[in-house]
Amino acid sequence: MPHIVRSRQFIIFCMEDNALIEGTGGEIGMGKLFHEFIAHLKSEIAAGRRVRDVPQIRYIFENFARHEEEKRRMHCWQYYIEPWCRRKLDEISSIPTNANVFFEVSVANPYVPFLFESGERTYPLMGKIDEVDIENRRLIERTTMGRPDDKSPPRLKDFQLWLLWKTLCSINSEKYPEIWRNVNFKNFTLYIETPYRDFQVDTNRPEFEGLTHRAYAWIHDILFERRGIHEAYDMRECTFHNRIEDCGLRWSCYGKRRPRPFRTVRDEMRNELRRMYVLLAYELIWSKHLFRYQLTMLDKPALEELGLITSGKILSYQNGNLEIELEPEQMDRFLAQRASGELGGYYIVFGSFFVGIKLKGNFVEQSGENKVLINTANVRVPVSSTALIVQTDPEITTYVDQPWFLTEWLQRDLFSLENWGLERDDKANSNPTIRMLETIFGVDYLRRDADNARQ
Amino acid sequence: MLANREIIENNVQRLWSTFDDNQKTAVNAILNRWDSAGENSFVLPIIDGPPGTGKTTVAAVAIARYLLENPREQVLYMCYTNFAADCALKILNMLGFSEHQAIRIPANPRERGPGVFGFSDLEDLSGRERRMLDECPVLLCTLHRAGKASQLRRKGTRVLIDEFSQVNVPMFFATIERVKHLSPDCYALLGDPKQLPMVSTQPILYQNICSYIIGRKSDYEPFSLIFQHRMHSDICAAVNSLRRALGTFDIQTSPNVQNRNLTHPEFGYLYDEGIISDSTLREILDPNYPFVIVNTDNLNGYEEVSYKGSLKNTAEANLAVTIAEAFYKAYKKVNGEPLFPMILSPYSAQVIEIARRLPPLLQERCSTIFRAQGREYPCVIVSFVRNNPNRFIGFLDEPQLRAQTYVACSRAQGKLVILLSFRTFLNAGHVDFDYLCRTQSAHVVDIC
């Protein structure tokens, strides 16, 4: 068994992109569309739009998802949104204008406390809450998983929402946006919403405390122990004969065993690629997680001094265009960085790095003395009067640019390559990719030129 | 099908006649079928092309010749940056490929123009757009787009990966995974293994795929391109000094560029010496000295830690700006077009410091060396920043990142000015800089 983490690591258990469970096959991205549409619908109603019936919501959806492929749009409507709307029509029709409902709220705290033996232990955690409904005092995590006859929430979803709630409650109220300072999130009710059912999650769940310690111990061991990956593999709950059906990795884990590349080559390939997984995970920690850790650990002046953020006052916010006034000194640096072509893009944070709403932004123009116009391609109302501009550049490789995000697809694709091969020898013999892998990882001879080289 | 086959054929022929033997061999190596089924060997052409030796041109000619011989086939050209893909696109256009026959597909949907068609997801494309991309003989993209691009290609597509110095091992294999369902008829790799790797916090990930393969297959010998067509021979001598320090072969200068300084008719700049009053500046700007090293010891400026821990040297930044402004004023073409020199530095803080000081017209002529990789400029000024009593030069001495010096110098075509503290860099065990300053063609100027 892995040992419990003895020292604080720069690991942030990140739950932004539904890290605990992944959709499968054609469902990938469907959850995003499902949630984004509901957020859009509720925002529209809160902004004064009235909805009467499901066909009207269908019309709004068709317009919202017009860029999606028709098949996907139909699928999403039929299986997820329509059942949800039929259940929720009365509830959403009664959302008052200017309701205090917020979507995609980021929460982060490097010191989230969990009970441990007679004391407590803290871990860094960050994530995104699908919906914070101040009006009805509830937090909602929405998912496309689940069936009409389910008796319990989809696997681990309750744990995910509980962790987000723990994180939110652990943050000092001074770090909340002004309008939330007097809200006591500890009394909030937690709900998992599937298209077919709502599940209330009890906040008093001692087993989740233990699960958190185990999760961190595993993360630690996989990253820092030589045999971590093997141990995790050996002790897996999901096996070939006893699969966990809603695990997003089950297809690549237990795909058909292919004979090619040859067994010897496959072992060598696996050894080489697994060495790289760890390195890529370290890359992720140092270039992404550490940066996020800095954002929550350092105070605002220090972050500004390091050039990691720029803060400004929001002057106006219209149609996604945000006009921000900066201090003259910050403006100077902001423009110099632009001129040097160093920046990749921006993240605009309303509130703080602990609790706030993050929007992606693109620089439009310098709209006046010490004023910049940034387009966020979003029409939601900011929750604060100030904004923090997180600068992204190739050096810190933050949110937008290379290469941290590569490490995620690199990991996935390397894993997939490891499990790939061909069954038929004749096909494998004529397949250049198999031939190349067998040559690079095996003892075959690599040539620079064909025998029948042209003159 | 290539509708303008004849034009492409003529252009390829014309370019082919200017190729040296190494370039011809490299093109032929790519064109030869390397899928040798049933044998205990695999053919993988790797082209080692130092700066300016025409790697991308070799790739473009190989693509053109292949499509002339196999008009129904398709090619996927991939590299690490959109800029490099754009360079390849320009060469293909020059060879006669129309905007529907060679298309670059960046991820930004707003990036559209002749031969460039940005989109984020395939679902966003209309039927007509999808057909256009499906039928396009050559698609160009970054490696990150390999998955999307492979969905627009048919089975048996040829895959060329350029600038492999920035393609590390996991990235290469992940890309292979993304295109494997195409059963690519063949793979080819082009690049300079000595250039800068992809940015990473893990030094082991710096290793590029060429070095990795050669490390595993020690009897494999890549094809080498040895004639460069970019730099004046004096600058090439500096680059060769650095190549020797990096333990690799010398490159030779093609006769077309060996005397090509800024006043050469090909650049067409006229040098007005009288406009510069300072004699030291005149010496630095003199077109007869294509490679100048400026000793900054007497500037009395020291390095300082600046934003994000990067370094800057204010005195050297001021000097770089003064020299850049002098170039801008003193060199003009007959039509009055001024020379825009490029200032490079290994430190982003120094780049920002210099950009702050530059007049608005020159403000975008300043970049880190990393960003300059794959580009070329008529005139380059390099500010190395470091100036400290301990003679410590940080990552400029590290095994992989020391290639910054090599990359910076090899960006210059007609004029290279290096700002360097001799006290810090020379005779302190920093081999690259010792070699560089011993270059015979170097003209050393001391700032008083």
C-alpha cells in the first residue's frame, strides 16, 4: 500500500476538467455542451427572458448549439437536455430577474483541511463549481452520466462536489468577492444533477476524508516512487474481468491484446514510454500546477512584482468587451510585454484566485491613456469591480500557450500507442508504423535509403 | 490532381538545377519508397540541415516531385510552429502550388487568407470547406494539430516532420499515434539536431527525436546538408566556430551569399557613414565588417534580476538601442526604405527592457532567441546580458540551452553584432564564447 504523504508537495488536485471521471467515446464533450447550455439558459432567464415550454427551450438550444454537428446536437437534446428540461421547467421558469446564480466558479486553496487521525492535514486543491446558487443556497454539479433508474449519483461525482464544497468553505471570507462576503457556504446543500434525477449529497461524509488521503498518497507514490505506477496498476479496482463501466479509460486499458509489435519490442517500448509519463507529469507540475500554486500562495504585490499578473479597475463591460484601467507603471510593462511579442493571451479573473470567475481574453486595443480593451467573448456579468489580468507567455506557459497542455494529450497518446498493434502478420509486416516501432525499439536495422535508390 | 502541373514541373526543374549534390541526395532519399515489407530493416530518411542549408526547400521540392509523380496521393507536412509551416507554404506557393493545393490549417478560426484556413473543430466546417481540405494535396500544420489534420487525409499519406530539434521524443511518438490510422506510406524527418529544443522544465525531455533514434541506432548516419545559403562567409565562420564547440561538422558558404553584406545589391542598402558622428558606432556599422563583437566591459553596467527572475542589463540595453537606431538611420534603400535591425537576447527581461527603450517604429524588432528560431534577418544585434564578477553565465553554458548562442548567430544574413562582456565570458571555461571570439573574421570593438 502507498504511504500517506509526509511532506507538502506542489500538487494541486485539479478538478477543473472533470478530472475524476471522463466521458467515453461519443460522449466526450457532450457534458460540456449540456452544462454550457443550461448555464446560458439560466443566465438568460436571470437577465429577464421568460420561458414558457420545452419547445421554446428547444428553439433557444438550436440557436445556441448551431455550430455543433447536427447529430451531436440531436443526441445532446434528446438524451440530456430534454429530459432535464421536462423535470425542471417549473423551477427554471420561476428564476427571478437578476437572481444571484453564478456558473463555472473557480475555487482554490493551498490549505484545505481534512480530518486525519486525531488532528487534521491540509492539501492544496482547486476546481470549478458548475453552479453556485446563492438564491437557493445550493451548489450544483451537473453531469450527463447516469440513467433514469439510478438509485445513487454517478460514481465519484458526489466526492468531486464534496471536495469543491470543502475547498470553498476553507477559504477565508476576506478572499471572497465583495458580494459573497456575508454568505455562509457551510450551510449550503449539495446537488448532483443528471438529466434524469437530482441527488442530494450529504456534507457529513467521513469516508470522503479517508478517500482524499488515499488519493493524495497515490498521486505522491506514482510521481515520486520508482514502483508507483506498477503498484497502482497491480492494485487497481477495475480489472479485465471486473470492469468499472463508467471509467473513461476502460477502453484503452483493456483493449484487445495485439501481438504486434512483437512482445520484446512492446516491453522495451513500454519501459521507454512509461519513463516519459513521469517526466511529463513533472512538467505539468512545474509549468502549470506550480504557477497556480504561486497564484494562491503569494500576495498581490508579489505577483505583480514578478510580472505574473496585472490588476486593474473595470470601467465598462459590454458585449464581452471589457475596458480596464491600469496603473501607469503596470500599463508601461503591459505594453512593453506586448511589444516584445512575449504574451500568448490572457485570463481575466473576477474576484480572486481563491474564489472567482475566470474568462479567457484577447487584447483588442489600447482604448485610452492607461486603458485597455479586452474581449472575453462572454456576456456574463462580472462579480467584482476589479479584474486581475493573468498574463500568459511561453516562459511560464500558463493557460493558453504551449507546452503544458501538450503533456495531457502526450500522456494520452503515448498510452494509446503502448496499447496499439496489429493481429495479422501480413498486415503488420506491411504497416510502416509497426515497422518503424519495431525498428526503433527492437534490434532491426534502420536504413537511411532504400535499396532501389534513384540516381 | 495537379491542375497546374506544367508550371510546378518547370519551377521544380529550375530550382533543382540550383541544388547542390547533398540537397539532391536528400530529396531522392525522401522520394525513395522506404516501406520495405518482410525485411529486417526500415528506411527512415533523416535530413540534418544546419541553418540556412535549405531544409524546408528540400522538403518542398520532395513534396512537389512526389505529387508530380503520384498525382492522386496526399502529403501531410508538420512542424512545431505555425511560422515554420508558413515558410514551407511560401516555398510551395513559389513552386506553383495554388491556394487550394497547399493549405495551412492553424487552430485559430480567425486566421484565414490565401492558403491559410484556420478552424478549431472539424464540425465547424461546412461541407464545401471540408471537401476543399479533404481534396487538398498538401496540408501543413503544427504537430499539435496532427489529430485534426489526419482526419482530412487519406490512407497512405506521406508524413514529413520538419524542425525536429523542437520535436521531443514523447511528442514524436504521440504524433505517430495520431496519424497511425492513415498507415502513412512513409515518414521523413528534417531538422538541425543542434538547434534549440522545445521549452521544458525537465532536461531529459529536451532530447529531440533525431538524437534519440541515433542514440539507439548508432550505425545510422543522417543525410547532411553542408552548403548554407543564408549567411555572409564571415558570419558563417562564426557559426562554424560554434558548431565546432558543439562537436559537429563545418558548413560551407554557397558562392551566392559569401560576399553578401548589407550593401550587396541583393539587399540594396546604401550606407550613409556621415550621418553617424561617433567613430565607434561607425566602426560597428561598417558594412565591410559583417561580424562585429562589441566588448561591453567598459559600460559599467551589471546584470540585474528582473521580472520573473529573468535578467536584464540596462547599460547593454541602452547600447543595443543606440546601435539599432544608428542602423535605422544610416542604412537606406534607394527608395528610402530604412533598415530594421533585429535585436535578440536570451533573456525575456532584457527583451522587455530593450522594447521599452526602442522608438515605436522599431519596437517589434526585438525578441528572445527562442522565438527567433527558424527565422532570418539581414541584420542582427545580440545582447548576451551577463556581466558579473563571478563570470557565471547560467543556462548559456548548459548542455542543451547553450545552443542559444548558435541559433542567435545563425539568424543573421548580412550583419551580425554581438554585445558581450569579455571579462565575464572569455577565458572562464565557457567554450562556445572562447571559440566565437577566436573566429578570424570577427572584428572586435571596445566601447570606451
